[in-house]
Amino acid sequence: MTSTDLPEAAVATAPEALRKASPGARRPGPALVAAMLGFALITLDTSVVNVALPAIGADLGAGMTGLQWVVDSYTLVFAALLLSSGALADRIGASRAYAMGVVGFTLASVACGLAPGLPALLAARTVQGAAAAVMLPASLALVREAYGDPVRRARAVSLWAAGATVAVALGPVVGGALTTAWSWRGIFFVNLPLGLVALALLTRVAGSARRPAPLDLPGQLTAMAALGGLTFAAIEGGTAGWWALGGAVLAFAAFLAVEARRAHPMVPLGLFRERMVVVAVLAGSANSVAFYGMIFVFSLFFQQVLGLSALGAGLMFLPMTGLLAGVNVLSAKVAARHGARLPIVVGQVVAVFGLLGLLTVDAGTPRALQALLLVPLALGAGFSLPPLIAAMMEAVPAERAGTAAGLLNAVRQTAGALAIAVFGSLAADGVEPSLRVSLLISAVLLALTTLVSLRLPRHRTRA
């Protein structure tokens, strides 16, 4: 997840029963800070790892394929389990789900830092992703049930989201600093004190009620099989990759069959009859391909081609990530005045031109100019995604808002994982040539979704 993810989407993924908590039922301060720490941990781990990848590869003897799995083993499980983690929090209570998630995430982080080899690191990263999926909706549910007053709750949600934005902006710098000054293992050990503080604060928060909620286990299993097979095919290639691709196709067909027949499907297929949902899924996916993919590829470029340290690579991303929060706020104001289509289209156009401008970057380009050329991509992504999510939330029935938001977040995370799989495979033949191809692929995808977005109505969003 990046800071281009909007609070509205995560708000909608909160368990429905927990949105009705009575005022004063919780201690607001501890609940808010605990939730902020958890959300920050989740987002930090999506950005802190990239700049440490060359160091991880050198220490553990991992090639490009192994480094791709270091990122995607976390992202894929996180994306797949997001589809049903809200229902789990309903069944066992948000506070219990959150505590389980934080404990699992913290212990898995320690296991990552102590990993003696690549297999152990990948196993621990997988557990991290599963724990993160449990934490995300539960963390927001804690905030929503702690603040009964709508005005105070809106401010609390903004603070909750701001913590994640700061984590994303600082992630590459923190990762680079720890890797350069100490070891790549430090990027995982830093989660230990934060997790312990979150758990200590959680002891001051009253327990959440349990509510009945259907779990779609067949849908969840077939979705994970499809996503895993598709990513394996993109990363591994060869004969095994083709077999994995065939398995992914079969698993996806089984997923569609399961969802079409279940009384309470994880992903109601009827959602895709709404044009706004289709546009949001396509445009959000293209956005993630560009954003996640470029951070991955440029992390390799800065270190393996330019010879920068991990800290130097992290600092190169700071102008790009530091502007995201302000752009998110601006886009919401523009959408409120002119409708969602304008910022959705303009943002994607800016991102496309940003990607094309990055085609001029090579080893001889001044460092400051390289950092500045990354900014338009972030500006475009940050400008287009918030109104895209908000418009999708308006387009679906209220009772389907959480499902739609979970679907969009899961698809976006999956698209980012696939981008890393494909772009990393290209980089195995040379980072600098693959950078150009990756930029062109991202630009073409965003250009196509821009054309699709032009079919959206011009009307203003509801206040």
C-alpha cells in the first residue's frame, strides 16, 4: 500500500458491525495511537524493503528472482487476504483481530531480521503479509468505534491516514539509513519496538464485540491460488512458469464459479456491472503498476547502475513521496468542485508524461534532476486515485461499499506485485535497458486507462 491509498477505501473495509459502536465506548487516545502505529507498520513495510534489496541479495546470495519474491511474498498474501479480513474481524472482534495481527506481524518481523537464508526470509515475509491483512481493517475499526462523534471521528481517521503517509514518505530513507549504517536486517527489527508499543496501548482499549459474519473460504482459497500461480509464472518463467500459469487460469475459473454460486460471496460479481467499478479497478491497477514498479526498478537503478548507497537511493525518492499527502488533499477539493472525472483524467495524464520524461534518465543525468523527474509520477498518482476511490464508493450500494473497497485495494496490491514480477524479470537481463521497457509498459497502461476514464460522467460528486 502507498500513500496514494485513500482513507475512504480503508474506512469502507472496516467491519460493518463495528461502525455502530456507541459514543464513549472506547478510550479514544490509546485506540487512535495504537491504530496509527499498526497502519504505519503496514505501509512502512511496503516501501522500506526496496532500497535494501541489493544488500539482501549480496548477503543471502539471492539473485533477481529471489529479490522479487522478497517483495511479492508479502504483497501477494496481503492482497489476497484483504478480501475477507474484514469479516474475520467481525467474527472475533476488532480488538482481538488487531492484537493477533500485531503479534503475528511483530514476531514475523523478528524472524525476517534473523533469517539465516532466503527461504526463511520468504516464509517470514509471507506471515507478515497475512498479519498485515488482518491488521488493516481492524485498525480502522478501532478508530471508528472509539469516536462516536462524527466530527471527531473524521479528524481521527485523518490522523490515522496521516501516520501511513509519513511512513511511506520516510520508508525509503529509513530503509536506506539502516541498511547503510548497520544492516538490511535493521529494516525488520525496527518493527519490534513499534509493535510492542501498539500492544501496550491496546491493553488500555476495551474489547470489541463479536458479530456473526460469513467467511467465503472456497473463494479465498481459489483467489490465493490464482494470484500465486500468476505471480509465480511471471517471476520464474520457463516450463514451471507455464504450468503455474495454467494452474492460475484454472484457479481463477474456479473462483468465478464459486463466487457466482455462493449466497454470501467474497466478491459479488454483480459489482462489475457498474461502469465506475470497472474504471476504478482498471485505473487503480495501472496506477499501482507504475508507482510500485518504478520504486522497485529505480531502487535497483540508483544502486546497481549509479553506485549510490542504500541511503542515497532512499533520499532520491524523498521529493517524490513527500508531496503525496498534499496532493491527496488538493484532489479531494478539486473533485468536490468539478466532479471526479477531471482529477482522475488529469492525474493520469500527468503520470503518463512523468513516465515519458523518465525515459531521458541515464547514468549521466544529474542526480537532482533524476529525483525531480520522479515527482510528476507521484503527483499524478496522488491526484487521480483519491477521487477514483471516492467515486467508486458512491457508485455502489452502501451495503457493498466495504466489499468494493476491499476488492479495489486487493486488485491494486496484486497489480503492484505483478509489476515487480514482470519488471524484475526484465531487469535480470540488465537494469538500465529494462528501465526503459518498464517505463513504456507503465505509460501505455496508464494512457489506456485514461481513455477509459474519459467515459465517466462529468457530474460533481456528492458532498
